[in-house]
Amino acid sequence: MSELRYLREVWLKRAEVAKECAGELGALRAQLDGVVTRNYFGMGCVEGVELYERLRTVIRSGIQDLEANRISAVALDVASRGVVTSIEAADGEAVGGVR
């Protein structure tokens, strides 16, 4: 197997994994957003309200982290596919120059 073909396959695999990861992170984000959607700890209870608010703060932070990582995974997918395109273009130019 030529080195360029090997590199192309490695970058394609990286893109596929990044795309899969982005999908899974998006699903996890949606699931996390559904956790503790209302106050089950008592509306008249000061401790219950405080616990609920703190839990939602932690959950919102987790959602933001998952979304940031999902966006990074999408960017890695796009960048990896760009590398594949560049490799193919370079390979095509090299083959064209040999003729």
C-alpha cells in the first residue's frame, strides 16, 4: 500500500470517528438536559429549592461542556476530510506530473 493511500485511510478513519463522536455527544447532551427538569425536592422547602438550583447549574455546565466537545468533534471531522481532499489533490498532481 502506498504511503499516500495509507495516510488517506488514516485521515478518513479519523473523520469517521470524529463524526460518530459528535453524534454521541449530541445525544448525551440531549439526555443530560432531561435530568431533573423540575424540582422534586419540595417547593416550600428552602433546602429543596437550593438543591434543585445547584443541580441545574451543574447540569447546565455539563451540557455546555458536551456541546463544546461536540462542536470540536464536528470541526475535526471537517478538517480531516479536508486533509483527505488535499492528499488526493497532491496525489493527482504528482501522477499528472509524471506523465
